[in-house]
Amino acid sequence: MSLQGPSPLPAFIAPDPASTPAMPACLLSIKAVPGARRDEIAGPLGDRLKVRISAAPEDGKANKAICAKVAETLGLRAAAVTLIRGQTNPEKTLRIVGMDAHSVAAKLT
């Protein structure tokens, strides 16, 4: 029997300070690559998670597609993933509601 706590989180995932036990949430730092050949979560890139998306970065299409891809990968509804920072920047922060940071880390790593 191990007395260790949960494994450390990757640098790109952080618990959301507004999270509650009834409504878990976390923050995900990503590096967006719009205009890619296919939609995929490419893996860690420094302190961010690289997300390639085929949608063009115009009129918020890529941002919507990124949120949808992350939600699909995590098995959540699209509305559970929202962009909170970086609307026009490739470095973005997403808020994920309905999963704690450790559960998200387990599905994305």
C-alpha cells in the first residue's frame, strides 16, 4: 500500500481556484496550431499542450474547434470547455468544467 498522494500534474493543467467538490473544474494551457491537416491533440510542448486544428483562425472558428476537440477527447459536452484567455493568440487557456485536474491529466497524457 502506497502512502503517496496523487501524481503531480503536467505543467499545462492546473486546478481552477473556483472549482468546488460539487462542480470540479480545471484550467488547461494550450498552444493552438490552426490550419493543420487534421484535428488532433499533439502532446506536450513545454508548459502547454499542443492542439492542431484544421479550422482557419478567422471569426473564432479555430477557437470553437479547439474547444470541441478537447471536449470530445475528454468525453464531455462541448459547452463544458470554454476559452477564457487568448482569443487572438496561439497561446490560450481553456476552462474545463465537470472534471478535476487529475482526471483531465489522465485522459490527455
